[in-house]
Amino acid sequence: MNILIIGAGGREHALAWTLAKSPSVDRIFCAPGNGGIAAVATCVDIDVMDFSGLIGLCRAEEIEFVVVGPEAPLVEGLVDQLTSEGIPAFGPSAAAAQLEGSKGFTKDLCARHNIPTAAYGRFTDVDQAKAYIVQQGAPIVVKADGLAAGKGVIVAQTLDQALIAVDEIFAGAFGAAGAEVVIEECLIGEEASFFALVDGEHCLALASAQDHKPVGDGDVGPNTGGMGAYSPAPVIDDAMHNRIMDEIIRPTVSAMASEGHPFNGVLFAGLMITDKGPELIEYNTRFGDPECQALMSRLDSDLLPALMATADGSLDKIELSWRDEAALVVVMAARGYPGAYNKGSRIRNLDTAGELPGINVFHAGTAKKDEDIIATGGRVLGVTARAPDVALAQSLAYEAVDVIDWPEGFCRRDIGWRAIDRA
Ligand code: AMP
Ligand code: GLY
């Protein structure tokens, strides 16, 4: 069958590379795609928010299944539109994507169903928000309610920082996403990501991962979309895995169904593993980027039937097997990211790096120009290694990074340090 992948990042490259191995797939299209995806799919220059353009492409190319990568089209209802056109798709309805699209929605759902998460308040009034902060004390976390590309969260160490954050959010620092503010207790522990496929009723746990959000070595500096990741996350052992499924994932899936907006797609729980156990920091309703690159490197089964089962309710019939190995992704970004950066520099030796054993170089912000690959984004490459353990995966990944000739790029040099310290 022909399938369409929506998105342009490293996550979508990893999904395209994985789905290209499926015996049921004839042709893969990707909108809009990137310079690396073009090697495994036909890239079509349609924006992820151009729903009528995407539906037209589905008709023209006889697409039988659509895989939606990023959150913005999910929250705006792309899957609802595809479904009403009779085109099955991987991803939640707009109503179910509120789990990512509105932090307040998720906090209220957790409160109604006793799902462990930080204590919180929701505010649309500046004075009430500030009074709550003063009453709770610091450290405290201030969040814009809506989608803010991962930037709408301020972990305030002092009352002043928290009060300033409230002013900034209400003054429009994150646009419409900041019409409401959520203020939360600051959780202490180790963060981890947990992924489960969901078909409205059944859940199939995938694997755990950890990412590195800050731009600098040692986890310092401003947050980014993610400078690297690895899977599995050693902090999630079997007992913790079971607690996460029993206390967080399954109760959420039942709650969404019983409240009339069943969740289909992949549920990505951002967790804090505290002294008391797992607590939900936030949900995302799509694969993580770069976590997806690590997960796909470890997957040993055909992904397509599992994604299709999330849409048709048959996930209880699916089993996935995973390589008993670690995978680690080092993100190479344009110098200046997450601030201003230049575009258009040429990247060399990608093929040589990609031929090293255990290595996949997934593209994020690249384009193909004649025979060259050029950088077009902030996060540009995800150099991904698979190896028997995370320390070996780390050294392999950096070997490949050092083969890539791109003076205008940089990466962190310590991806995986927490897992390696623990071993
Ligand atoms: P989010 O965009 O919700 O993933 O938040 C970004 C980052 O802020 C998370 O990865 C955490 O490091 C941190 N964070 C968010 N909420 C909390 C919380 N309640 N307690 C501690 N840290 C938090
Ligand atoms: N790497 C974190 C995210 O995809 O949101």
C-alpha cells in the first residue's frame, strides 16, 4: 500500500526509514520531508497545516494510511478530517490531542482520575496567579497552557522569577498559548520518557528513553527541542515500567474513553521518577524527537501493522519485539541554536558516517541541493548508534559525528552521561 508521513524532522526520517522496511509498503510519500527522507520517500512540498493540500495528495497518490509526526496538525484536527474523508491515520483526534494541546486539560483529567502529577492551579487572572505563587513559595513551575514549541515552561527557583514569568506569559511571550497559566509544584527526581501505542482501549508499551533538553554539556544553558537521547532509560526498570502502566498510562486511556474522547496514536508521557514513584510532568500525543530515532533503531518488528492497529482498535493482536541493545542519538545543530543561526552551509561525508556499523544518520533540518546536502534548520542531524550497551553506543555515535565534515555545526559531547554514570 501507499502511505504518507507528515512532517519534516528527524522523527519523520526515522519513521520513514522504519516503514520502508515493511513488506506491506509500496510507496512512501512525505510532506514536506527533508534531504534525508528523500532517500526513502517521495517528498512533496505541502505544509503540515495545509489540510486540503494533504487530502488532495492522498487522493492523487491513492494513500491508504497517513502517519502524522508533529503535534500542531493533530491539535488542529488533521486526523479528524482525514478520518471523515475515509483515510485512516495514525494519531489522535483534536479532542484527544488536548492531552498535549492544553496542560490545564491534562491536569484536570489527572485530578479527576487520581493520576499522580504535581499539585497545580490554573489561572486567567494575573493577580490570582501571583497570589497562588506567593502562597506556595519557590521553587515553583510556571507554564503557558497551550502549545509553545517546548518553550512555555519556566522552572522558577525564586519567587521573583516566578512572578516575572507570570507577567511575561500574560503579556504575550508565548502568544495565544499564554492566555491561561498553569502553576505547578516543582517535582524532584530523574526525568524519563515513556511511550505507549493506544487504540482507544488497549495499550501496548513501547520502550523508555531519556533526552537531553539543555543545549550545553552537563545539562546547562537554555532548553532546546532535544540535543540527544537514548533508549532504554535505566531509571525505568521492570517494576517501574509496571507502575507507569498501572498508575499513569492505563488510567489515562480509560479516562479519555470514559469521558468521550478515546485516545488513538502514541501516548508519550514525560515523567519524573520521584522518591514516591512515577509522576506525570506532561503528555505529548506524538513520538518524541529525538527519542523516536533511538526507539526505531531498536525496533525489530514491522511497525506498520502496529500503527494501523492504533486506528482500527486491534492493538490487542499486536506484539512488537525490540533488540536487547541500547540506542543513542547525538543531535548536530547549527551554531547559534537555539538562538539565531545561519542556514545554507554544506555538510560533507554523511555517506561515510552512515556506513559505519550500527550507525544511522537521520536528517532533521536538511535539504538536497543538486548533489549536496545543506543545513536548513536549527537541529540538523541525529547521529544514531546501536550497540550492546549505552557506553558503546555513545562512543560509536561520536566516532560517526567526527567523520561528518560540517564546521558550521556543533553537538553536545556528553549525551548519555546519566545512564553511563549509573552503570
Ligand atoms: P514540558 O515542556 O512540560 O516538558 O517542561 C519542560 C521541562 O520543564 C521538563 O522537561 C522538566 O524538566 C521541567 N518541568 C516541567 N514541569 C515540572 C515540574 N512540575 N517539576 C519539575 N520540573 C518540571
Ligand atoms: N524531545 C522531546 C519532545 O519531542 O518533545
